[in-house]
Amino acid sequence: MITKINQSVAILCDGNNIERSIHEQTGTTNAMLNFDTLIPKLLNNRGLNRLIYFREGKSISSKLAERLHEHYYGSVVPCHKSADIPLSIKATQLASKVDTLIILSGDSDYVDLAKHLKSEGVRVEIAAVEKTTARILKEEADYFHPITKEDWFVYKQPVKKSVRKRRN
């Protein structure tokens, strides 16, 4: 007999943390999460309630925002400084609306959030690059999803054509 698990899941991503981890692993800043492979793997046939990508800084890709919205009704939230506080506030607001909260970050700053969410009856899963994830965060989580090279891609920068001056 197969039991169907009917859970509502919210995915909250600390964009700067995940991007830094991937850049460290690849040795290039031209690496990015491949949401098309990662999200289905994280959900594992569960229902997606929310996908929010928190990102510090002014240079947030409009293409990323459009893609997340089109494919997952996701959104990108610009943060004044680090994503820790806005992500934690949103997680606390969503706690009564979801069964599982997946935090994409390896930052130990989320340990207290994980403890709080679990005390509210929410399953807490962490998805991050294992090498850059705080051990204490993995231990606090109900489940840890390692983000591996299958979950990111390296994009090529467009080549700028040089304009050569013609001599007469």
C-alpha cells in the first residue's frame, strides 16, 4: 500500500548565503541555483505553498524574479542588509499556514528560528551546500537536503564585441 503524503511546503531562500556557497564551490561568480532541478527534488511530490528568494543588494536579476514567478508563483524580496531578519519574520508568519518550511541556507543564524518553528509544530528542512553548512543547523533540522553540483549551473558571460576604429 502506498501512502500519499499531502503536505504544504514553503521554501524560503537566503539568496546571498546560497550564492556565496555555490560560488565558493565552483570558483566562479557565474554560478546560480538551477531551480528547475532543485525545487522538484526538495518538494518530493508535496505541494508548494510559497517560494520566496530573499536577496541583499540592488542588483537583483529581473530575469530570476520573472522565472520564479512564472514557474513557481515565487517572488524575490530585496533586503536592506542581510536576509536573516526578513526571512525569519516571513517564516514565523507562514508557520500556521504550512506543514513544512524549507530554508535554503547553511547559516547558523537560523538555528533559533528552526527551534521556534519546530516548537510550533512545523517540520523544518534545511537545503544547503554541505561543506558550507553549520553542523548545529543540520542537527537542529528535521531533514537536511544537500545542494550538489547537479543543483546549480555556470552561465557564460556575454562576450562584448570590441569596436575597432577603422583607419583611413
